Amino acid sequence: MIGNKNVVGLNELALELDQILAVLGQGYVKSVAYDTAWVARLSDMYRGQGFDEALPWVRRHQHSDGSWGGDVLHYHDRFICTLASIITLHTIGSGTQDAQRVQSGVEFL
């Protein structure tokens, strides 16, 4: 026999699940520096194919300490995201600002 308290708890859980399912696919997923850096490398070969915003995104999302990665400092994340971003900017970047971004990233590592 299920008590009244358990039924209320199950009803609340069912309501919460309904709310979650109602918005699936409608949300926004933040870009990730590691993935975006690698996608940016495709923009040079596949112009106009949807990769064009990746390199500007990488340029805009370098942290003040020279790294790339999540907002919360986690060294593994920052290391691999910074390394991927450095490779991307070194490979397809241009100009002194990209060279400075690469240097700041190297100094972070």
C-alpha cells in the first residue's frame, strides 16, 4: 500500500518530468572551446558550410589568463582547450592579434 505522502511525491516527480520533457530540444547548449577550436580548422577548407563563426568564437573566448575552457577553472579542461585553440590559431589564424593570443596561451600552459 502506498501512503499519501508517497503518492504526492510521485505526482510531483511526474510533473517535473513532464516539464523537462516539454522543453527538450528547445534549449541552448553553450559552445565548448575544445570542440569549437577543432571545428574552426574546417572553416578554411569549407567556406560557407557553417564553420565560419568558429574561428571568431575562439578569438572572443580566451580568458584573461591566456587560457580557453570553461568558466570554472579546471586545469584538465583548460589545458586541452588551450592547446586545441593554440593549434587552431597557429594553423589558420592571421595577424599580430592571433600571434599574441597564441603567446598568451603558451604562457598559460
